[in-house]
Amino acid sequence: MREVRFEQDLTRFTVYEYGNKQGPRVAITAAIHGDEQTAIHTANLLMKELGDLTVNGYVKVIPVCNPPSFRNRTRFSPFDHIDMNRIFPGSPDGGPTHQLAHALWQETRDVDYIVDLHCVGNGGATYTLALYKEFPELRELAEALALPIIIQSSGTRGQLFVESCHAGQKALIIELPAGQPGGTIDVAAAEECSRAVIRYLHHLGVLSASVPGHPVTFYDEITTVVAQEPGLFLPAVEPGIICERGTALGTWNDTPLLAPFTGVITTISPPRYCFTGESLAGIAPIAGAQSS
Ligand SMILES: [Zn+2]
């Protein structure tokens, strides 16, 4: 008997480790959703930096957490069509994606901090996503990244960062432009995000040097504006800008589509024919503004 191997990287992921283990323990993860390639590129840029620096602590980077979905350039695993970021902590006795989630969960139990890198798609802004209301200590960590937009997560269970927070770790997400669908890279966003993680590691004392960041603003949860009927959407705003209430986000079948409140645009659909229920825009109010 002989065994012929092919595509053998589909059932294993690689962990890159840095540091002297004399300090904070941090995991940087990417591509839990395999098409989110801006996140993968960020992790790879970060690893180039870490290889040249003194790391006081322990940093493990897992640039491709979901190899089959990366190979397939899809959010869901081609094995079982499951979204891995809804099923943590996974199960050693489940199907392939449950087993993978379990393996990743086990691999990230020995760290204090997790930065999970994701992509929000074309027409998306870079933003930090955190449960900063439930876990106030995350405010300071989100600020340390010094990316301008920090958004309260809706806290959907089964996500690595949400379950890790409930397990006592300090975990957050950075959402990046491009990536999904189809696996594309926003190179400038990846470079900026890599610098943000350097700032974060400097804040923890893991790295001695840092790079300048941005002033930050905290926002409440994202509201999604969806198409009420099929039609043509033509956007009029860019992701990442702040829109006043009543500003036209674009036109919907020749009618202005108005911002329902003042907030930051997290995503905006490209010009296209949309169908009922599809997202046209994501908008998040400045923290506390809606209740006042
Ligand atoms: Zn994702």
C-alpha cells in the first residue's frame, strides 16, 4: 500500500511563537473566516516586525486559523459549511469545524490577551470591536490600539473573542476592509493594523518601542440599514466618516436614503442592485448619544 498526499495543509494550522516568556502572554489570530485576507496579511506583516524585535513576554501568531476555508476563499468551511466563529469553544467529538474550533480554543487558553483579526468586506472601515461595556478593562486595551473607531460588540455567543472574554481573558476584534467575499487584501489597512498591534504590544510592555497612533472615539453597537425592497443603491458616503442624522447615505431607487442618526459609517454597499433584506449601510452612534 502507498499513500498519495495532496493539499495536506487543510487539516493543520501553524503557530508562530515569539518572546522570552518573561511577561504578558498574547495571541494574535486571523482567518477564522478564511476569506478575510487583509487579516492574514496583517498577521504576516506583524510577524516580520516581531522577528526583528526583542519580545518581553510571549506572543503567538496564528495567521490562518481556518485552513480549509482559507483554501476555499470562503467564510464557511468547505468541509461542513459551518461558520467557525459561531461555535467556540468547539468540540473534539464534533464534525471537522467543531474539531478545529476546539483545537484553536485549546491553543489559545494559555494567553491573557487575544487580538482576533477579521474583515468587514469591501466598503468597510477599520474598527476595533470589543465588549467594552461588559468588560471595562477592554476600554484601555482598545485605546492602546489607537485606531480611530471603537465599537461596542453585540456579543453574539460562539465567537472566539466573546467566549474568551467570558472565560476571563481580555479579547477583542479588529475589523478590516476588504477580505470577504472572495479573499482580497487592503494593503494600506493591513499595514496600519500591523502598526496598531505594535502599539498594543508596547502598551502591554511586550515591545519597548512604539509608533504613533490616532485619537479614538467610542461608539455604541452598529445598526444595519437594509433594503426594504429590491432596487438600485448608489452610495454617496465613504466608510469611516461621521454622518449627521438626515445626511444622504446614497440613493435608493432615485430616492435619498437618509442616515437614521448621527454616527460613523462602518460599511457602505458598493453601487449595485440589491435585494430585500441585504445590508446597504452599517452605522454606529457615538457612545451614549442615542439615549440622550
Ligand atoms: Zn470574520
